[in-house]
Amino acid sequence: MLIAILHYSKPPVIGGVERVIGEQAAALRQRGHEVEILTKAEWRMAAWDAVIVHNVFTMPFDLVWTKKLIKLTRSRPDIRWINWVHDVRWSEQVPQAVHVAVSEFRRLEYTQLTQQPVHVIPNGFDASAVLGLTARVRGLKLEHAGLVLLQPTRFVRRKNIEFGLRVLAELPHALYLVTAAPDPHQSDGMRYFRELKQLAKELGVTKRVCFLGEKAALTDNDVRSLYHMADVLFLPSTLEGYGLPLIEGALHGVPVFCSSIPAHHEVAVGATFFKLTASPKNLARKIKANAAVQTRQSQRQMMVRLAWSRIVQEMLEPLLSGRKAP
């Protein structure tokens, strides 16, 4: 479809609606539509299949333009007009359009003023851009995981990665991310890595454990992105001299579950400690029940719920095409 998106200003101007229309246009283009974002100075009639008007009908900073557009909705019914309502400050004239409000509150407000049916489509957002996720971490699609355990570590036996695999086996919808690669110059590191892969196979978790450094080393920005997406920082080490990831996890606000060893007690802030003899099943239960972990899961679920790709495909395109509306 050939689609115009109208507003008083557009990116790179900074503003809430400007951000929305920029991301909305990008998502529509990814779905194969031709999209132009136009201001009043740029507006022109063309062979538009649809025109999405953000706030111009209901926030008349330029009442002359608003009235002209309203007349066009009546004289050009061949165009699919979408009245996207962020704010309601004027409703004396109502366009002949499909009305969309960004929230249930706005829907009720506009319905009471106009007595018109109004659909609710929330403003989406580009979570990867907001969080500054790297392309590599975006490609992992961690927002779709049930639970994300992160262990930033090297392949040495005292890191106790095998215990993490046993906990993973008790968390059927979880992913376990281990950042490092085995050091080819350390024979035991390579041997330990092979043992871990064999254990993962025996436990049936091979597809849910990601040894991220196996194919290519992670950058510092990749690791920062992983902290953004992790639900749990999991450190089951049997011995540490310090434990730098505990500091990094605290700074990123990631709930920490770590072994009860002296260095961890000295360094960790607000962590949940567990004994090295802990039952993997009981520990898995504690992780799932932890309120902070559940909050992190909800944040990732929000990324899916408000992703522009989903909103455009499931909610906006039916309105643009005249199919069943959301």
C-alpha cells in the first residue's frame, strides 16, 4: 500500500508523537508498504491508499489545515483515512475516518465527545533501540524466552557451570547464556567444555543453553546488552577471589543468585545466596518465585506485546485494508 503519515512535525524533531510516527513508518516499510511522513508544508494529494493522521484532527494547532483535511475525508472516500488520536482538544468537526485511540482512556474520552466507534491501538516502541541492544543480542530474540539466566564466565571448573545446567533442566522454558568460549591454549578448559556439552545432551537442555563465545567473542557492548535482557545473573562458582559480574549485575539491576562463598558475600549487593549443595529443583523453584525475577520477565514480555512489528501486523494492517478491525 502507498501510505502517508501526517503530523505537524516529524523526526529528527524530538517528541513523543514524532518518535511514534518514525517507528510506525519503519514497521510498515518492513511489512512491504511504501510510506511517507509528511508535515503541512510537505502534504500533497497523491494516489494514497491510506492516510494516517496523527493528532491533526483533534489537536488543531493549524485549524485551517485541520478543516481542509476533514473536508478531504468526505470528498475522497477512496482513501482509507485513519484518525490516530493521541490527545483530544477539539472535536467540533469529526473526520469521515476510522478512529484509533492510543489507550482505553482516550477511546472513552473521544467516544463521549463524538459518539463515534473508536478502536484502541497502543503506541508501540522499538525496545532494542531504547535499550541500545547490539545486533548480535537482538538476533537471540531473548524477549520470547520464558526465563533468561546469564552467567558471564570463562570455562574453568571452579565456575561450576554444570550446576547451572542442572538448574536449567528444572526450568523447562528457560535459556541459559554462558558468555565465554573455551581457551584453546588451556587443555582442561577444552576438556571441561566438551564435558559440559555432553552433560547438556544427557539432561536434554542442549537447545536451551547458549555458549555464546563458541562461534565468536562477545564485545563489551554485547555483554551490556545481555545484562539488559537477563532475568537472573546466575553465579554458582565454587571459588572466587572477587566476582566482578556481581557489581555489573547490581548496576544493571539484574536479580542475582550466587553461591554462598566468602568473596560473593563480600561483594554482592542484595543477592540471593545458595549453598553449593543446594537442590537444583528447589533452587529453580526459588528463582521462579522471586518477585524481582518476575518483574524482569514482565519487562521482556512488554517488549513483545508493544513491538511495532506485532502491532502493525495484527492491529493496524486490518484497519488499513478494511478487514476485521481489532
